[in-house]
Amino acid sequence: MSNKKRVYSFGNKVAEGNGKMKELLGGKGANLAEMNLIGIPVPPGFTITTEVCTEFYDHGKEATVASMDAEVRAAMKKMEQTMGMEFGSNTNPLLVSVRSGARVSMPGMMDTILNLGLNDQAVEGIAKKSGNDRFAWDSYRRFVQMYGDVVLGMKPESKEDHDPFEEIIDHLKEEKGIKNDTDFTVDDLKLLVQKFKAAVKEKTGKEFPTDPWEQLAGAVCAVFESWMNPRACLYRQMHKYPAEWGTAVNVQAMVFGNMGNGSATGVAFTRDASTGENIFNGEYLINAQGEDVVAGIRTPQEVTLEGSRRWAALQGVSEDERASKYPSLEETMPTAYAELFAIQNHLETYFKDMQDIEFTIQDGKLWMLQTRSGKRTGAAMVRMAVEMCKEGLIDEPTAVLRVEPAKLDELLHPVFDKKAIGLAKVLGKGLPASPGAATGQIVFFADDAHEWAEKGHKVILVRVETSPEDLKGMNAAEGILTARGGMTSHAAVVARGMGKCCVSGVGALEINYKTRTMTIGGKEYKEGDWISLNGSTGEVYDGKVATEAAELSGDFGELMAMAAKYAKMKVRTNADTPKDAAVAFAFGAEGIGLCRTEHMFFEGDRINAVREMILADDEAGRRVALDKLLPIQREDFEGIFEAMNGYPVTVRLLDPPLHEFVPHFEKEQTELGKLLGKSVEIIKAKIENLIEVNPMLGHRGCRLGNTYPEITEMQTRAIIEAALNVTAKGVPVNIEIMVPLVGNHKEFKYQKNVIDTTAEQVFAERKKRIDYMVGTMIEVPRAAVTANEIAEFAEFFSFGTNDLTQMTLGFSRDDIAKFLPIYLEKGILKVDPFQTLDVKGVGQLLREGVFKGRSTRPELKCGICGEHGGDPASVEFCHYAGLNYVSCSPFRVPIARLAAAHAAIKQAGK
Ligand code: PEP
Ligand code: MG
């Protein structure tokens, strides 16, 4: 193994690392170092680098432990000097925490061990030194339990099995008739430690390790191992983080929030992670350790007085009751609170972002255990970015980059229909852990949530509390409801990160996993029953409640205006109706990049005229039917041109295979026969004749227009006449006629000839002209590589990356679901190529198409109208490929606009 530095010390306001070293030290390690450098009180410690994690997977446990041993011992020496304590001492033992810390935060996905260094002798030393037996034995009890679970594999395999340690605890509680852990006596705790160790011996066949150095090596390796646990792997897959990153391990001197009533521990945010409001907020527990807050075992209290009052108002708790039973930290420990308030201010100003902080107060002394940029909802993300920019904390480009484009999706999601919610029966109330509206069928297990959702059910995952194992089910559910836990519980933090509606800590909710039932509001609900959740108020409702589109805040508009200043590419929309066009226009679309005219054919009884055209015996018969379609198409185009008021509208000529329009069931075939005056046998025979082995590669696209030019004639006439009619009303039009599925420049040339000839005829008839452009889609690989030839005739290109992906990868658009999950699981594909552009393959063709097209026609306008036009990563690629615009579905327009701004800002070197 190499000589590189594996261990970085920090403490006492000095550090070997710093905040920029996230890749090597992980986010937590880098920020712990940085906090020391800016004078924040942090318990001393050291970080073992992410590179050691890679070594662990390459060379195994023994070699890794040996390679870092000297550095670890030297770093421990420094900690001992700072703390005036000794690791492994029986009289003055230094205890440590061992925590994971990847370069990005992965809340609760990996393992942590606290109070490491305890054994039967050290516990006595701690008891003597602190004068607090209860604290010493409680710490020991926790350590044996955590170490047993994480390092010695005591955690149960199945979610329905009980944790053996919890069983021992429950048993003793029952025996003694006590309810809370805090009611245990010192003798009870001693007994628990003894029983825990016996359980370890029984299950593993080995004694619980007593040597602190052995404990440390075991814990560090267990943290490395947890990098590859299934929930961490799933989390990385969901966020597209590579496994090669590895995790760092932070070993830090323990400070104790469970030393008595002068001690506490908590989690806080410098702004509200749910709404974005600029208000310090958080939760704490007196006489507790960090895991108690996060696990949601005891419901914590608010840190600030303001937060506590808001909480009481929401819960209907009187001020007197609040102040006596649930006081804030600001009230219980005013000095430590004042210091915490100043530090959170310092941290936010220093890191220039909302911080998620962990703190512990040991006997009145405040220690900061962690700071990191806090996860937040989409709405909070937008509000914070805009407000921090106005406050002068960050500049405009930074504010734009702060908002993840995909997160805007949350803002655009539905909320409850106001009328329906007025009528809905409220069953109970919990904490508004993650905003949004959700309605679905109750399931009690994460696996069920996943399975039911796969079958197309909308589900609400109901749990006493969630744990990282539930991630997959939480992801599949519409919403999450928990009986326990606060705003910083696992369920709340993870749901917020996912942008998923969550109501937590509903005290009135009783869950019975065995019978798969729950009781709330005096009513029993079974698995499969419907309930609804309001993640913004914390309310739980009976049954299904209708939803409606979200309302956008002023901050959203301001963010979009900022983004528009920086984006180079325009964003258009794919819309086939004036209504869709209007929605997209309101979201800032600057034109229609794809109007699929076949979608206009399905509505009302116009489908009959289309069927008549398709089933006609000859050209004359087709023309009769086309004459019926002409006025309908013309009217549709008029509506769209008017709605877009001079913005470009790309109208694509008829594309899909003809058999998609004809009926396939006998009843409808008979009716159609009657309508067309033909026998059902003739209709059937004609329909059979249309069936293709490979319709996606069959008689579609420009092949239709080239075999039946009268279709192109009718569509061109409808477009040009509509444009003339609209301009006559004084409304400007800007039309682009687009030919689909071209693979050979001659296919395009033929179509352009039909279009131009028809347009000239209309101009002659109406004695008026308008400008129009004729261009093509580039969606056949051959078109991309011969784009220089096509551009001799085509005035614009629009990359149809749906078909281009299908034909380049050879994956059927309609059948990919059969193998995609396995390909993703095996890592053959990183993402669905129909969602995010395959940059290496399809992207290369796109670049080539742009390059060759512009080599013939330098001013060639190029855009994209495949689904990728609304995918942030693909939009960034399009920016670098030099496209003039992207076009996507109306609700993705804001996402694409923001992604376009991100690309431009990043390219400018921000
Ligand atoms: C495409 O192929 O990318 C495209 C936009 O056309 P359609 O999805 O209608 O085939
Ligand atoms: Mg296509």
C-alpha cells in the first residue's frame, strides 16, 4: 500500500484538513475541520479518508487496519492531549464516536457508533469521574447495543423480527412495570449490559470485545462496510452517486448530552427547511444522545421560543402547558442557547447557505458536532435562493445554481382541491414534515408499498416510525404517515429530500402490524383502505380527497426571471392544443417546438374522417375524406397560432403508423362499416392489411406523406390558411412546418416540394403571402450523419431523440420496461436512456447532426423535441451541443429554463 496520508486530525481550533476537501474527507470531515479553523467549539477528532474506504474494498480488513494503525494512534494521542483523557484508560477514559461521512450527505444510510472505548473497567472510571453512575451505565448500555447491532451483526434480518436488544429492554420494562428508558435504575442498566453481552455470546459465539483498540478497528471497518449496505446502494442509485466515491470515517471525542438535566442534544436548521422562511429552528432533548432525536423514539421539543409557540398553536396546547411541559431550549438553557444562536448565524454567513447542524450541551457547555448544507423542499430551495440573493449573501448566478431544476417539479405538483378539502373529515393531526398533498391506500410495510405501487396502486406508507430500510417503500409511496417522530426524524428528513408528502408524529394513531390495521379518529382502517395526507398542515383525512394544480409563489417568478437573464437556449413546449400551449406560455415557454398533428385526429368524431381516409380504396376516396378534415385542422391551428401570438410554432406533419387510428374490435369495426357503407368483412380485411410486423420502423413519418402526398397537401393547406386567417385579425404568426422521420435528403426534398407547391396555391387563391419555414426532424441515425445533405433543403432541424434513441440503441420505446430494471440493477445502464440522453451514443449523433447541418447552412436553427428536452442533465448537454432551443411538455418548461441557465452559468465559469 502507498505512503499517502490516511488520517487528518482536527481539534482545538486547528485542523489538517479544510472545508474544500470533501472528496477526501467527506462532507462531515471537511466541515468539522473548517469549523475548527473558524473557531467554533468542536470536540477534537480525526478523519480517515475516503481513499482508505477504497483500500478496504481492494485489500480487506486486516491490511487496511494495519496500514493506518500508526497514523490512527498518533491522531488519538493528539485527541488525548486536547481532552486531557486517555483512550483505554480505566480511570480517565476517552470515549469516541465513529461516524460515516461521504462527500455528499446520505442521511441515516450508513452506520454510526457512539461511546466507543467502554468496558467493565472504563465504565467504573466514568462513573467515578462524573459522579453519575446512571449516566455511565446508560452510556455503556447504549454502546453495547449499538456495537452489537452495527459491528457484530445482531440486527435482525427481517423487518418483522424484533431487535434482540429491544426485546430484552421491553421484557425488563414489563417485568418492572415501567414505561420509559429513563425510568431504569442503575442496577437495571447493569443488568441490561449483562444480558446484552450474553445475547451477543449466544448469537455470535464470541465474547463482546473489551479492548478499545479492537473495538475501534471493528467500528471503522463496519462503517466502511455500511457503504455497500443495500439502503446506501439504493440511495446512491436514486441520486446517481457512484460507488467509487467511498465514505470517510470520523472518529471524534464523545461529548455527552445524557449527563443529566444540564445536558441536552439537538438538531437545528438555520432556516426553515420546509418553507424556506428565514427563521432559526430545531429540536432538542434534555438528557439524551443524538440518536434519540433522529430515531424519533422520544418526541423532541423546539429549540426556539418562537418555534415552541408555533408548535403549541398547531397542536392546540395552551401557553401555560407549553411553558411547563414543553419549554424551548431558549427557556431551559438560555446561555447555551444564546451561544448556539450566534454560532448558527456565523455558520450560515460563513458557508453562505442554510446549515443543518447538530449540537450537544454537556453540563451547560455547547459543542457543535456537525454542520452541512441542509436538505430542503423545492419550495424552500426557491425561497432561500431568492431571499439570500436579496440579502446580499449570494449573487444571482449562485442563487440560480442553488435551485436544482428537478426540484421545481415539487412546486408544480398538485395540492388538495379547496372544495374537496373543506368537506374532508380530519382524522388526526401530526407534524407537517414534508409539504404536498397525497391520497392513497394504506400499506404498513415498505416492501408492500413498493409492490403495490408497481401494480399501479397509489399508496400511503403508514409506520410507527421509519428507518433507512424503508427507503424503497417511501420512494414508491404517494405519502408517508408515522405515529412517532419529530420534524428531524428519519421519515421527515428523507421525505423532504425526496419531495414527498409526509406527516409525522401523529400521537392519536395506533398501528397494529400483525393485523395490518390502524386506528385513528375513532375508526379502524385496514390495509388497502384510503386516506389522505396534507404534508403542509399535518392533517390526516378519511378517504380519497381530490387534488388540484399548485399555485406558484412570487419567489418562483423571481427565480425564473433571474434564470432568464443567464440562459442562452430558449425553451419551447410540446403542445397540441391551445390549452396546453397557454399553460406552457404561462411557465415562460417561448414557442411550440412540437405540435403532433396526429394527436388532433383522435378527438371527437374527427376520427371517423381519418378512418375514412385510411380505408379509402384510392386517392380520390382519400381526398374526399381529407376535405372533411381540412376545416377541422385549420380551426385547431388557428387556436394554437392565436395562443402563441407570434412565437414560433413548429407543426409536424402526420407521423404514426396508420393502423393506430383504426378500430381493432369487431363491434367498432361493424359500426365503422355502417358509417362508410362497407361490409365488416371488407373493413376487417383492410385493417389486417395495415398491420405491420414492426410498426415503429414501418409506414410512418414522411413515408406516409411521400406515398400519399395528398395528406401533406391537406395539412399544408390547413396550416397556411389558418396562418392567413389569424394574421388577417392582426395577430402575428411564425410557422415552421416540420417533416418527420427523414433518413435520406430525397425524402425531405419530395415533401418540401409538396409543401411549397401547396403553399403557393393558397397564396395565389388568397392573393396574400406569409413567411414560413420548412424543416425536418432528425430522428433516424442516417439523417444525423448525412445532415449536411439534408440541410441543403431543410431550414431547421429538430432532434427527435425519442426515435433517435430507439434506433441508435436498438431499444424499442415500447418494450424497454422488460429489461431496463435488470440493466439498471446490473449497472449495464446507469439511467433510462429514454429519460436522460445517452450522451456517448445518441449525443454524439446529435453533435454530428448539428455540426454537419451548420457546415452547409451556418445559420441553421437547431432544437430538440424528444422527451429529453425536459430532463435537466440532457438540457445541459444540449446547451454545450449548441442547440438554439429545447422543447418539452408544459409542466417541465420551468425545469428546462432553469437547467438552461445552469448550463450557461457553469460554462461561464461560475
Ligand atoms: C421523437 O421521436 O423524439 C419525437 C419527438 O417524436 P415522437 O415521440 O412523436 O415519435
Ligand atoms: Mg419521433
